[in-house]
Amino acid sequence: MSTDSAGTSTAAGQGGQDGQTADDDQLLVLTAVLLTPAQFPSVLGDDYPEACAGLGLEPYAAGYGLVLGQDGQGARWTAVTEDVSLVACAIAAWDCGMEFDLSPGEDGVVAALPGWPLALAVAAPGVPAPHDPAPEDGGPAVLTPPPAAQWGPAQRRLGADEIALQWAVWREQVEGEVTFVDPGARPHAGVRRALAEARGYVAEPPPPGRVRSSFADGEARTLRVDGPGWSMVARTDDIAFVLLDEQPGEILPVGRGPELPGLLKALEALAARPA
């Protein structure tokens, strides 16, 4: 088992180990991710409905599981299953270093999409190197991950994900260099816009997945909040970081002051949480 660039646990070669020869139509599972209002690959969109729309799926509240693998010819495929519990169990097992043979039943698979929406650094053994399948007339477009060298909404959201995963590392780097956002501090215009839109979510809840909450140390929570052109990651007991489309690669820290704690508490109250 290894971890790919998107932070997902991978089970390289599931279904194709020990020199077995795979059928052309057999999916050799490499990794899986959840696609639910509380957990979805941020690379796909600012919220759950947008992420689903990019894959041609209806944004059902129960969500989906995305199973990424290769067929017997090495072509990349993404199987979409409604069996969210099965995918969640597989991910939990892989995270613990355990084996789990993820084989979604055909009855639960709602779509087989060509390509992968995420960049993976692993490949199935015993088959040709990963490559996109030939496009089919009238079929869905081949899924591809966003280019790593180009800054845009997907890279902005991935950057926020990385900060959430490595909070302590990023927090240490800004100690004593925090930009406070309270009256009189003349905050960055883009940060001010992002915070204003985040406050708007409290008055009028945004689409599912725009605000997500996950575990942090102690009794704190980690918040991931997105909007048009901006992403924010924050801990409810600490500061926040904002990333903007118009400022490639820049990470803008936001100090607590008297206003941020209340905003984070209100956002936490309406956030989607993993089951």
C-alpha cells in the first residue's frame, strides 16, 4: 500500500497480484475515494454538486464511491458505485495497512468513466503502463487530473487540502507573521472578499460541501471552506489560511482577533461532517 499525490490510500494491484493474468474487462483496483457532501476530492469542484456535475452524476445526498483502476490492457477507468459503505471500509482498511479486496458488485456500479480525475503514482502489476482508453463516439470525455504546473481553482483547492493535512507545519511557518483582519488592520482585499462571502454562508447556507468539517487535535475541528476564486482552511481554535485564484501559490494567513472565532463557530455549525 502507498499514498498518492491526492492523499488517498492506494492498494496497488488489488485483484491482480501474484502474477495473475487479468481479463481485459477486469478492473484492477489501485485506489478509491469517497464522493459525498462531507468528503469529496476537492480537485473536482468547490462543492459537492459541482464535483458530481463534472463526472456527469446526480448529487444524491447518500453520495458515491469512486474506484480507480486499470483494465487488462492497462487503460485507466473510474468506476462509480453507490456502495459508499464498501468503499469507506476499504479506505479505512488501507489506511491501517490492512488488505481489502475492493470489488464493487455490478448492481451497485452506476457508471464506468474513462480515465482518472486524480493523479496516481502507482500502477497495477502484470498489465501495460497506465494510459487513457480510446474515446468512444457519444461516450463521456476521458477524465484527466489538472495540470500540476498551472495555477487555477483545482490547484488552489489542492493547496488548501495540503495545509489541512499538514496544519502544524504551515502554522509554525507563520508564527509572528499573521495578518489580522479586524477593523483598522487594512486586510488584503482578496482575503476581505473571501471572509465576507464566508459570512454570507451563515446567513444563507451554500450548496452542500462548500463548508466541510473534520477532526483536529483536542476538541478543535478543521474547516475547509470554498467559494468562487478562494479557499479557506482553518482550525476552530486557531487562525485561518486563505488561497486565491488571482494570487498563484500564495498562502495568506488570517489572525483570530475578535471576529474570526465567531465566524468559524458559525461555519462549523452548518458544515458537512463525515459519517
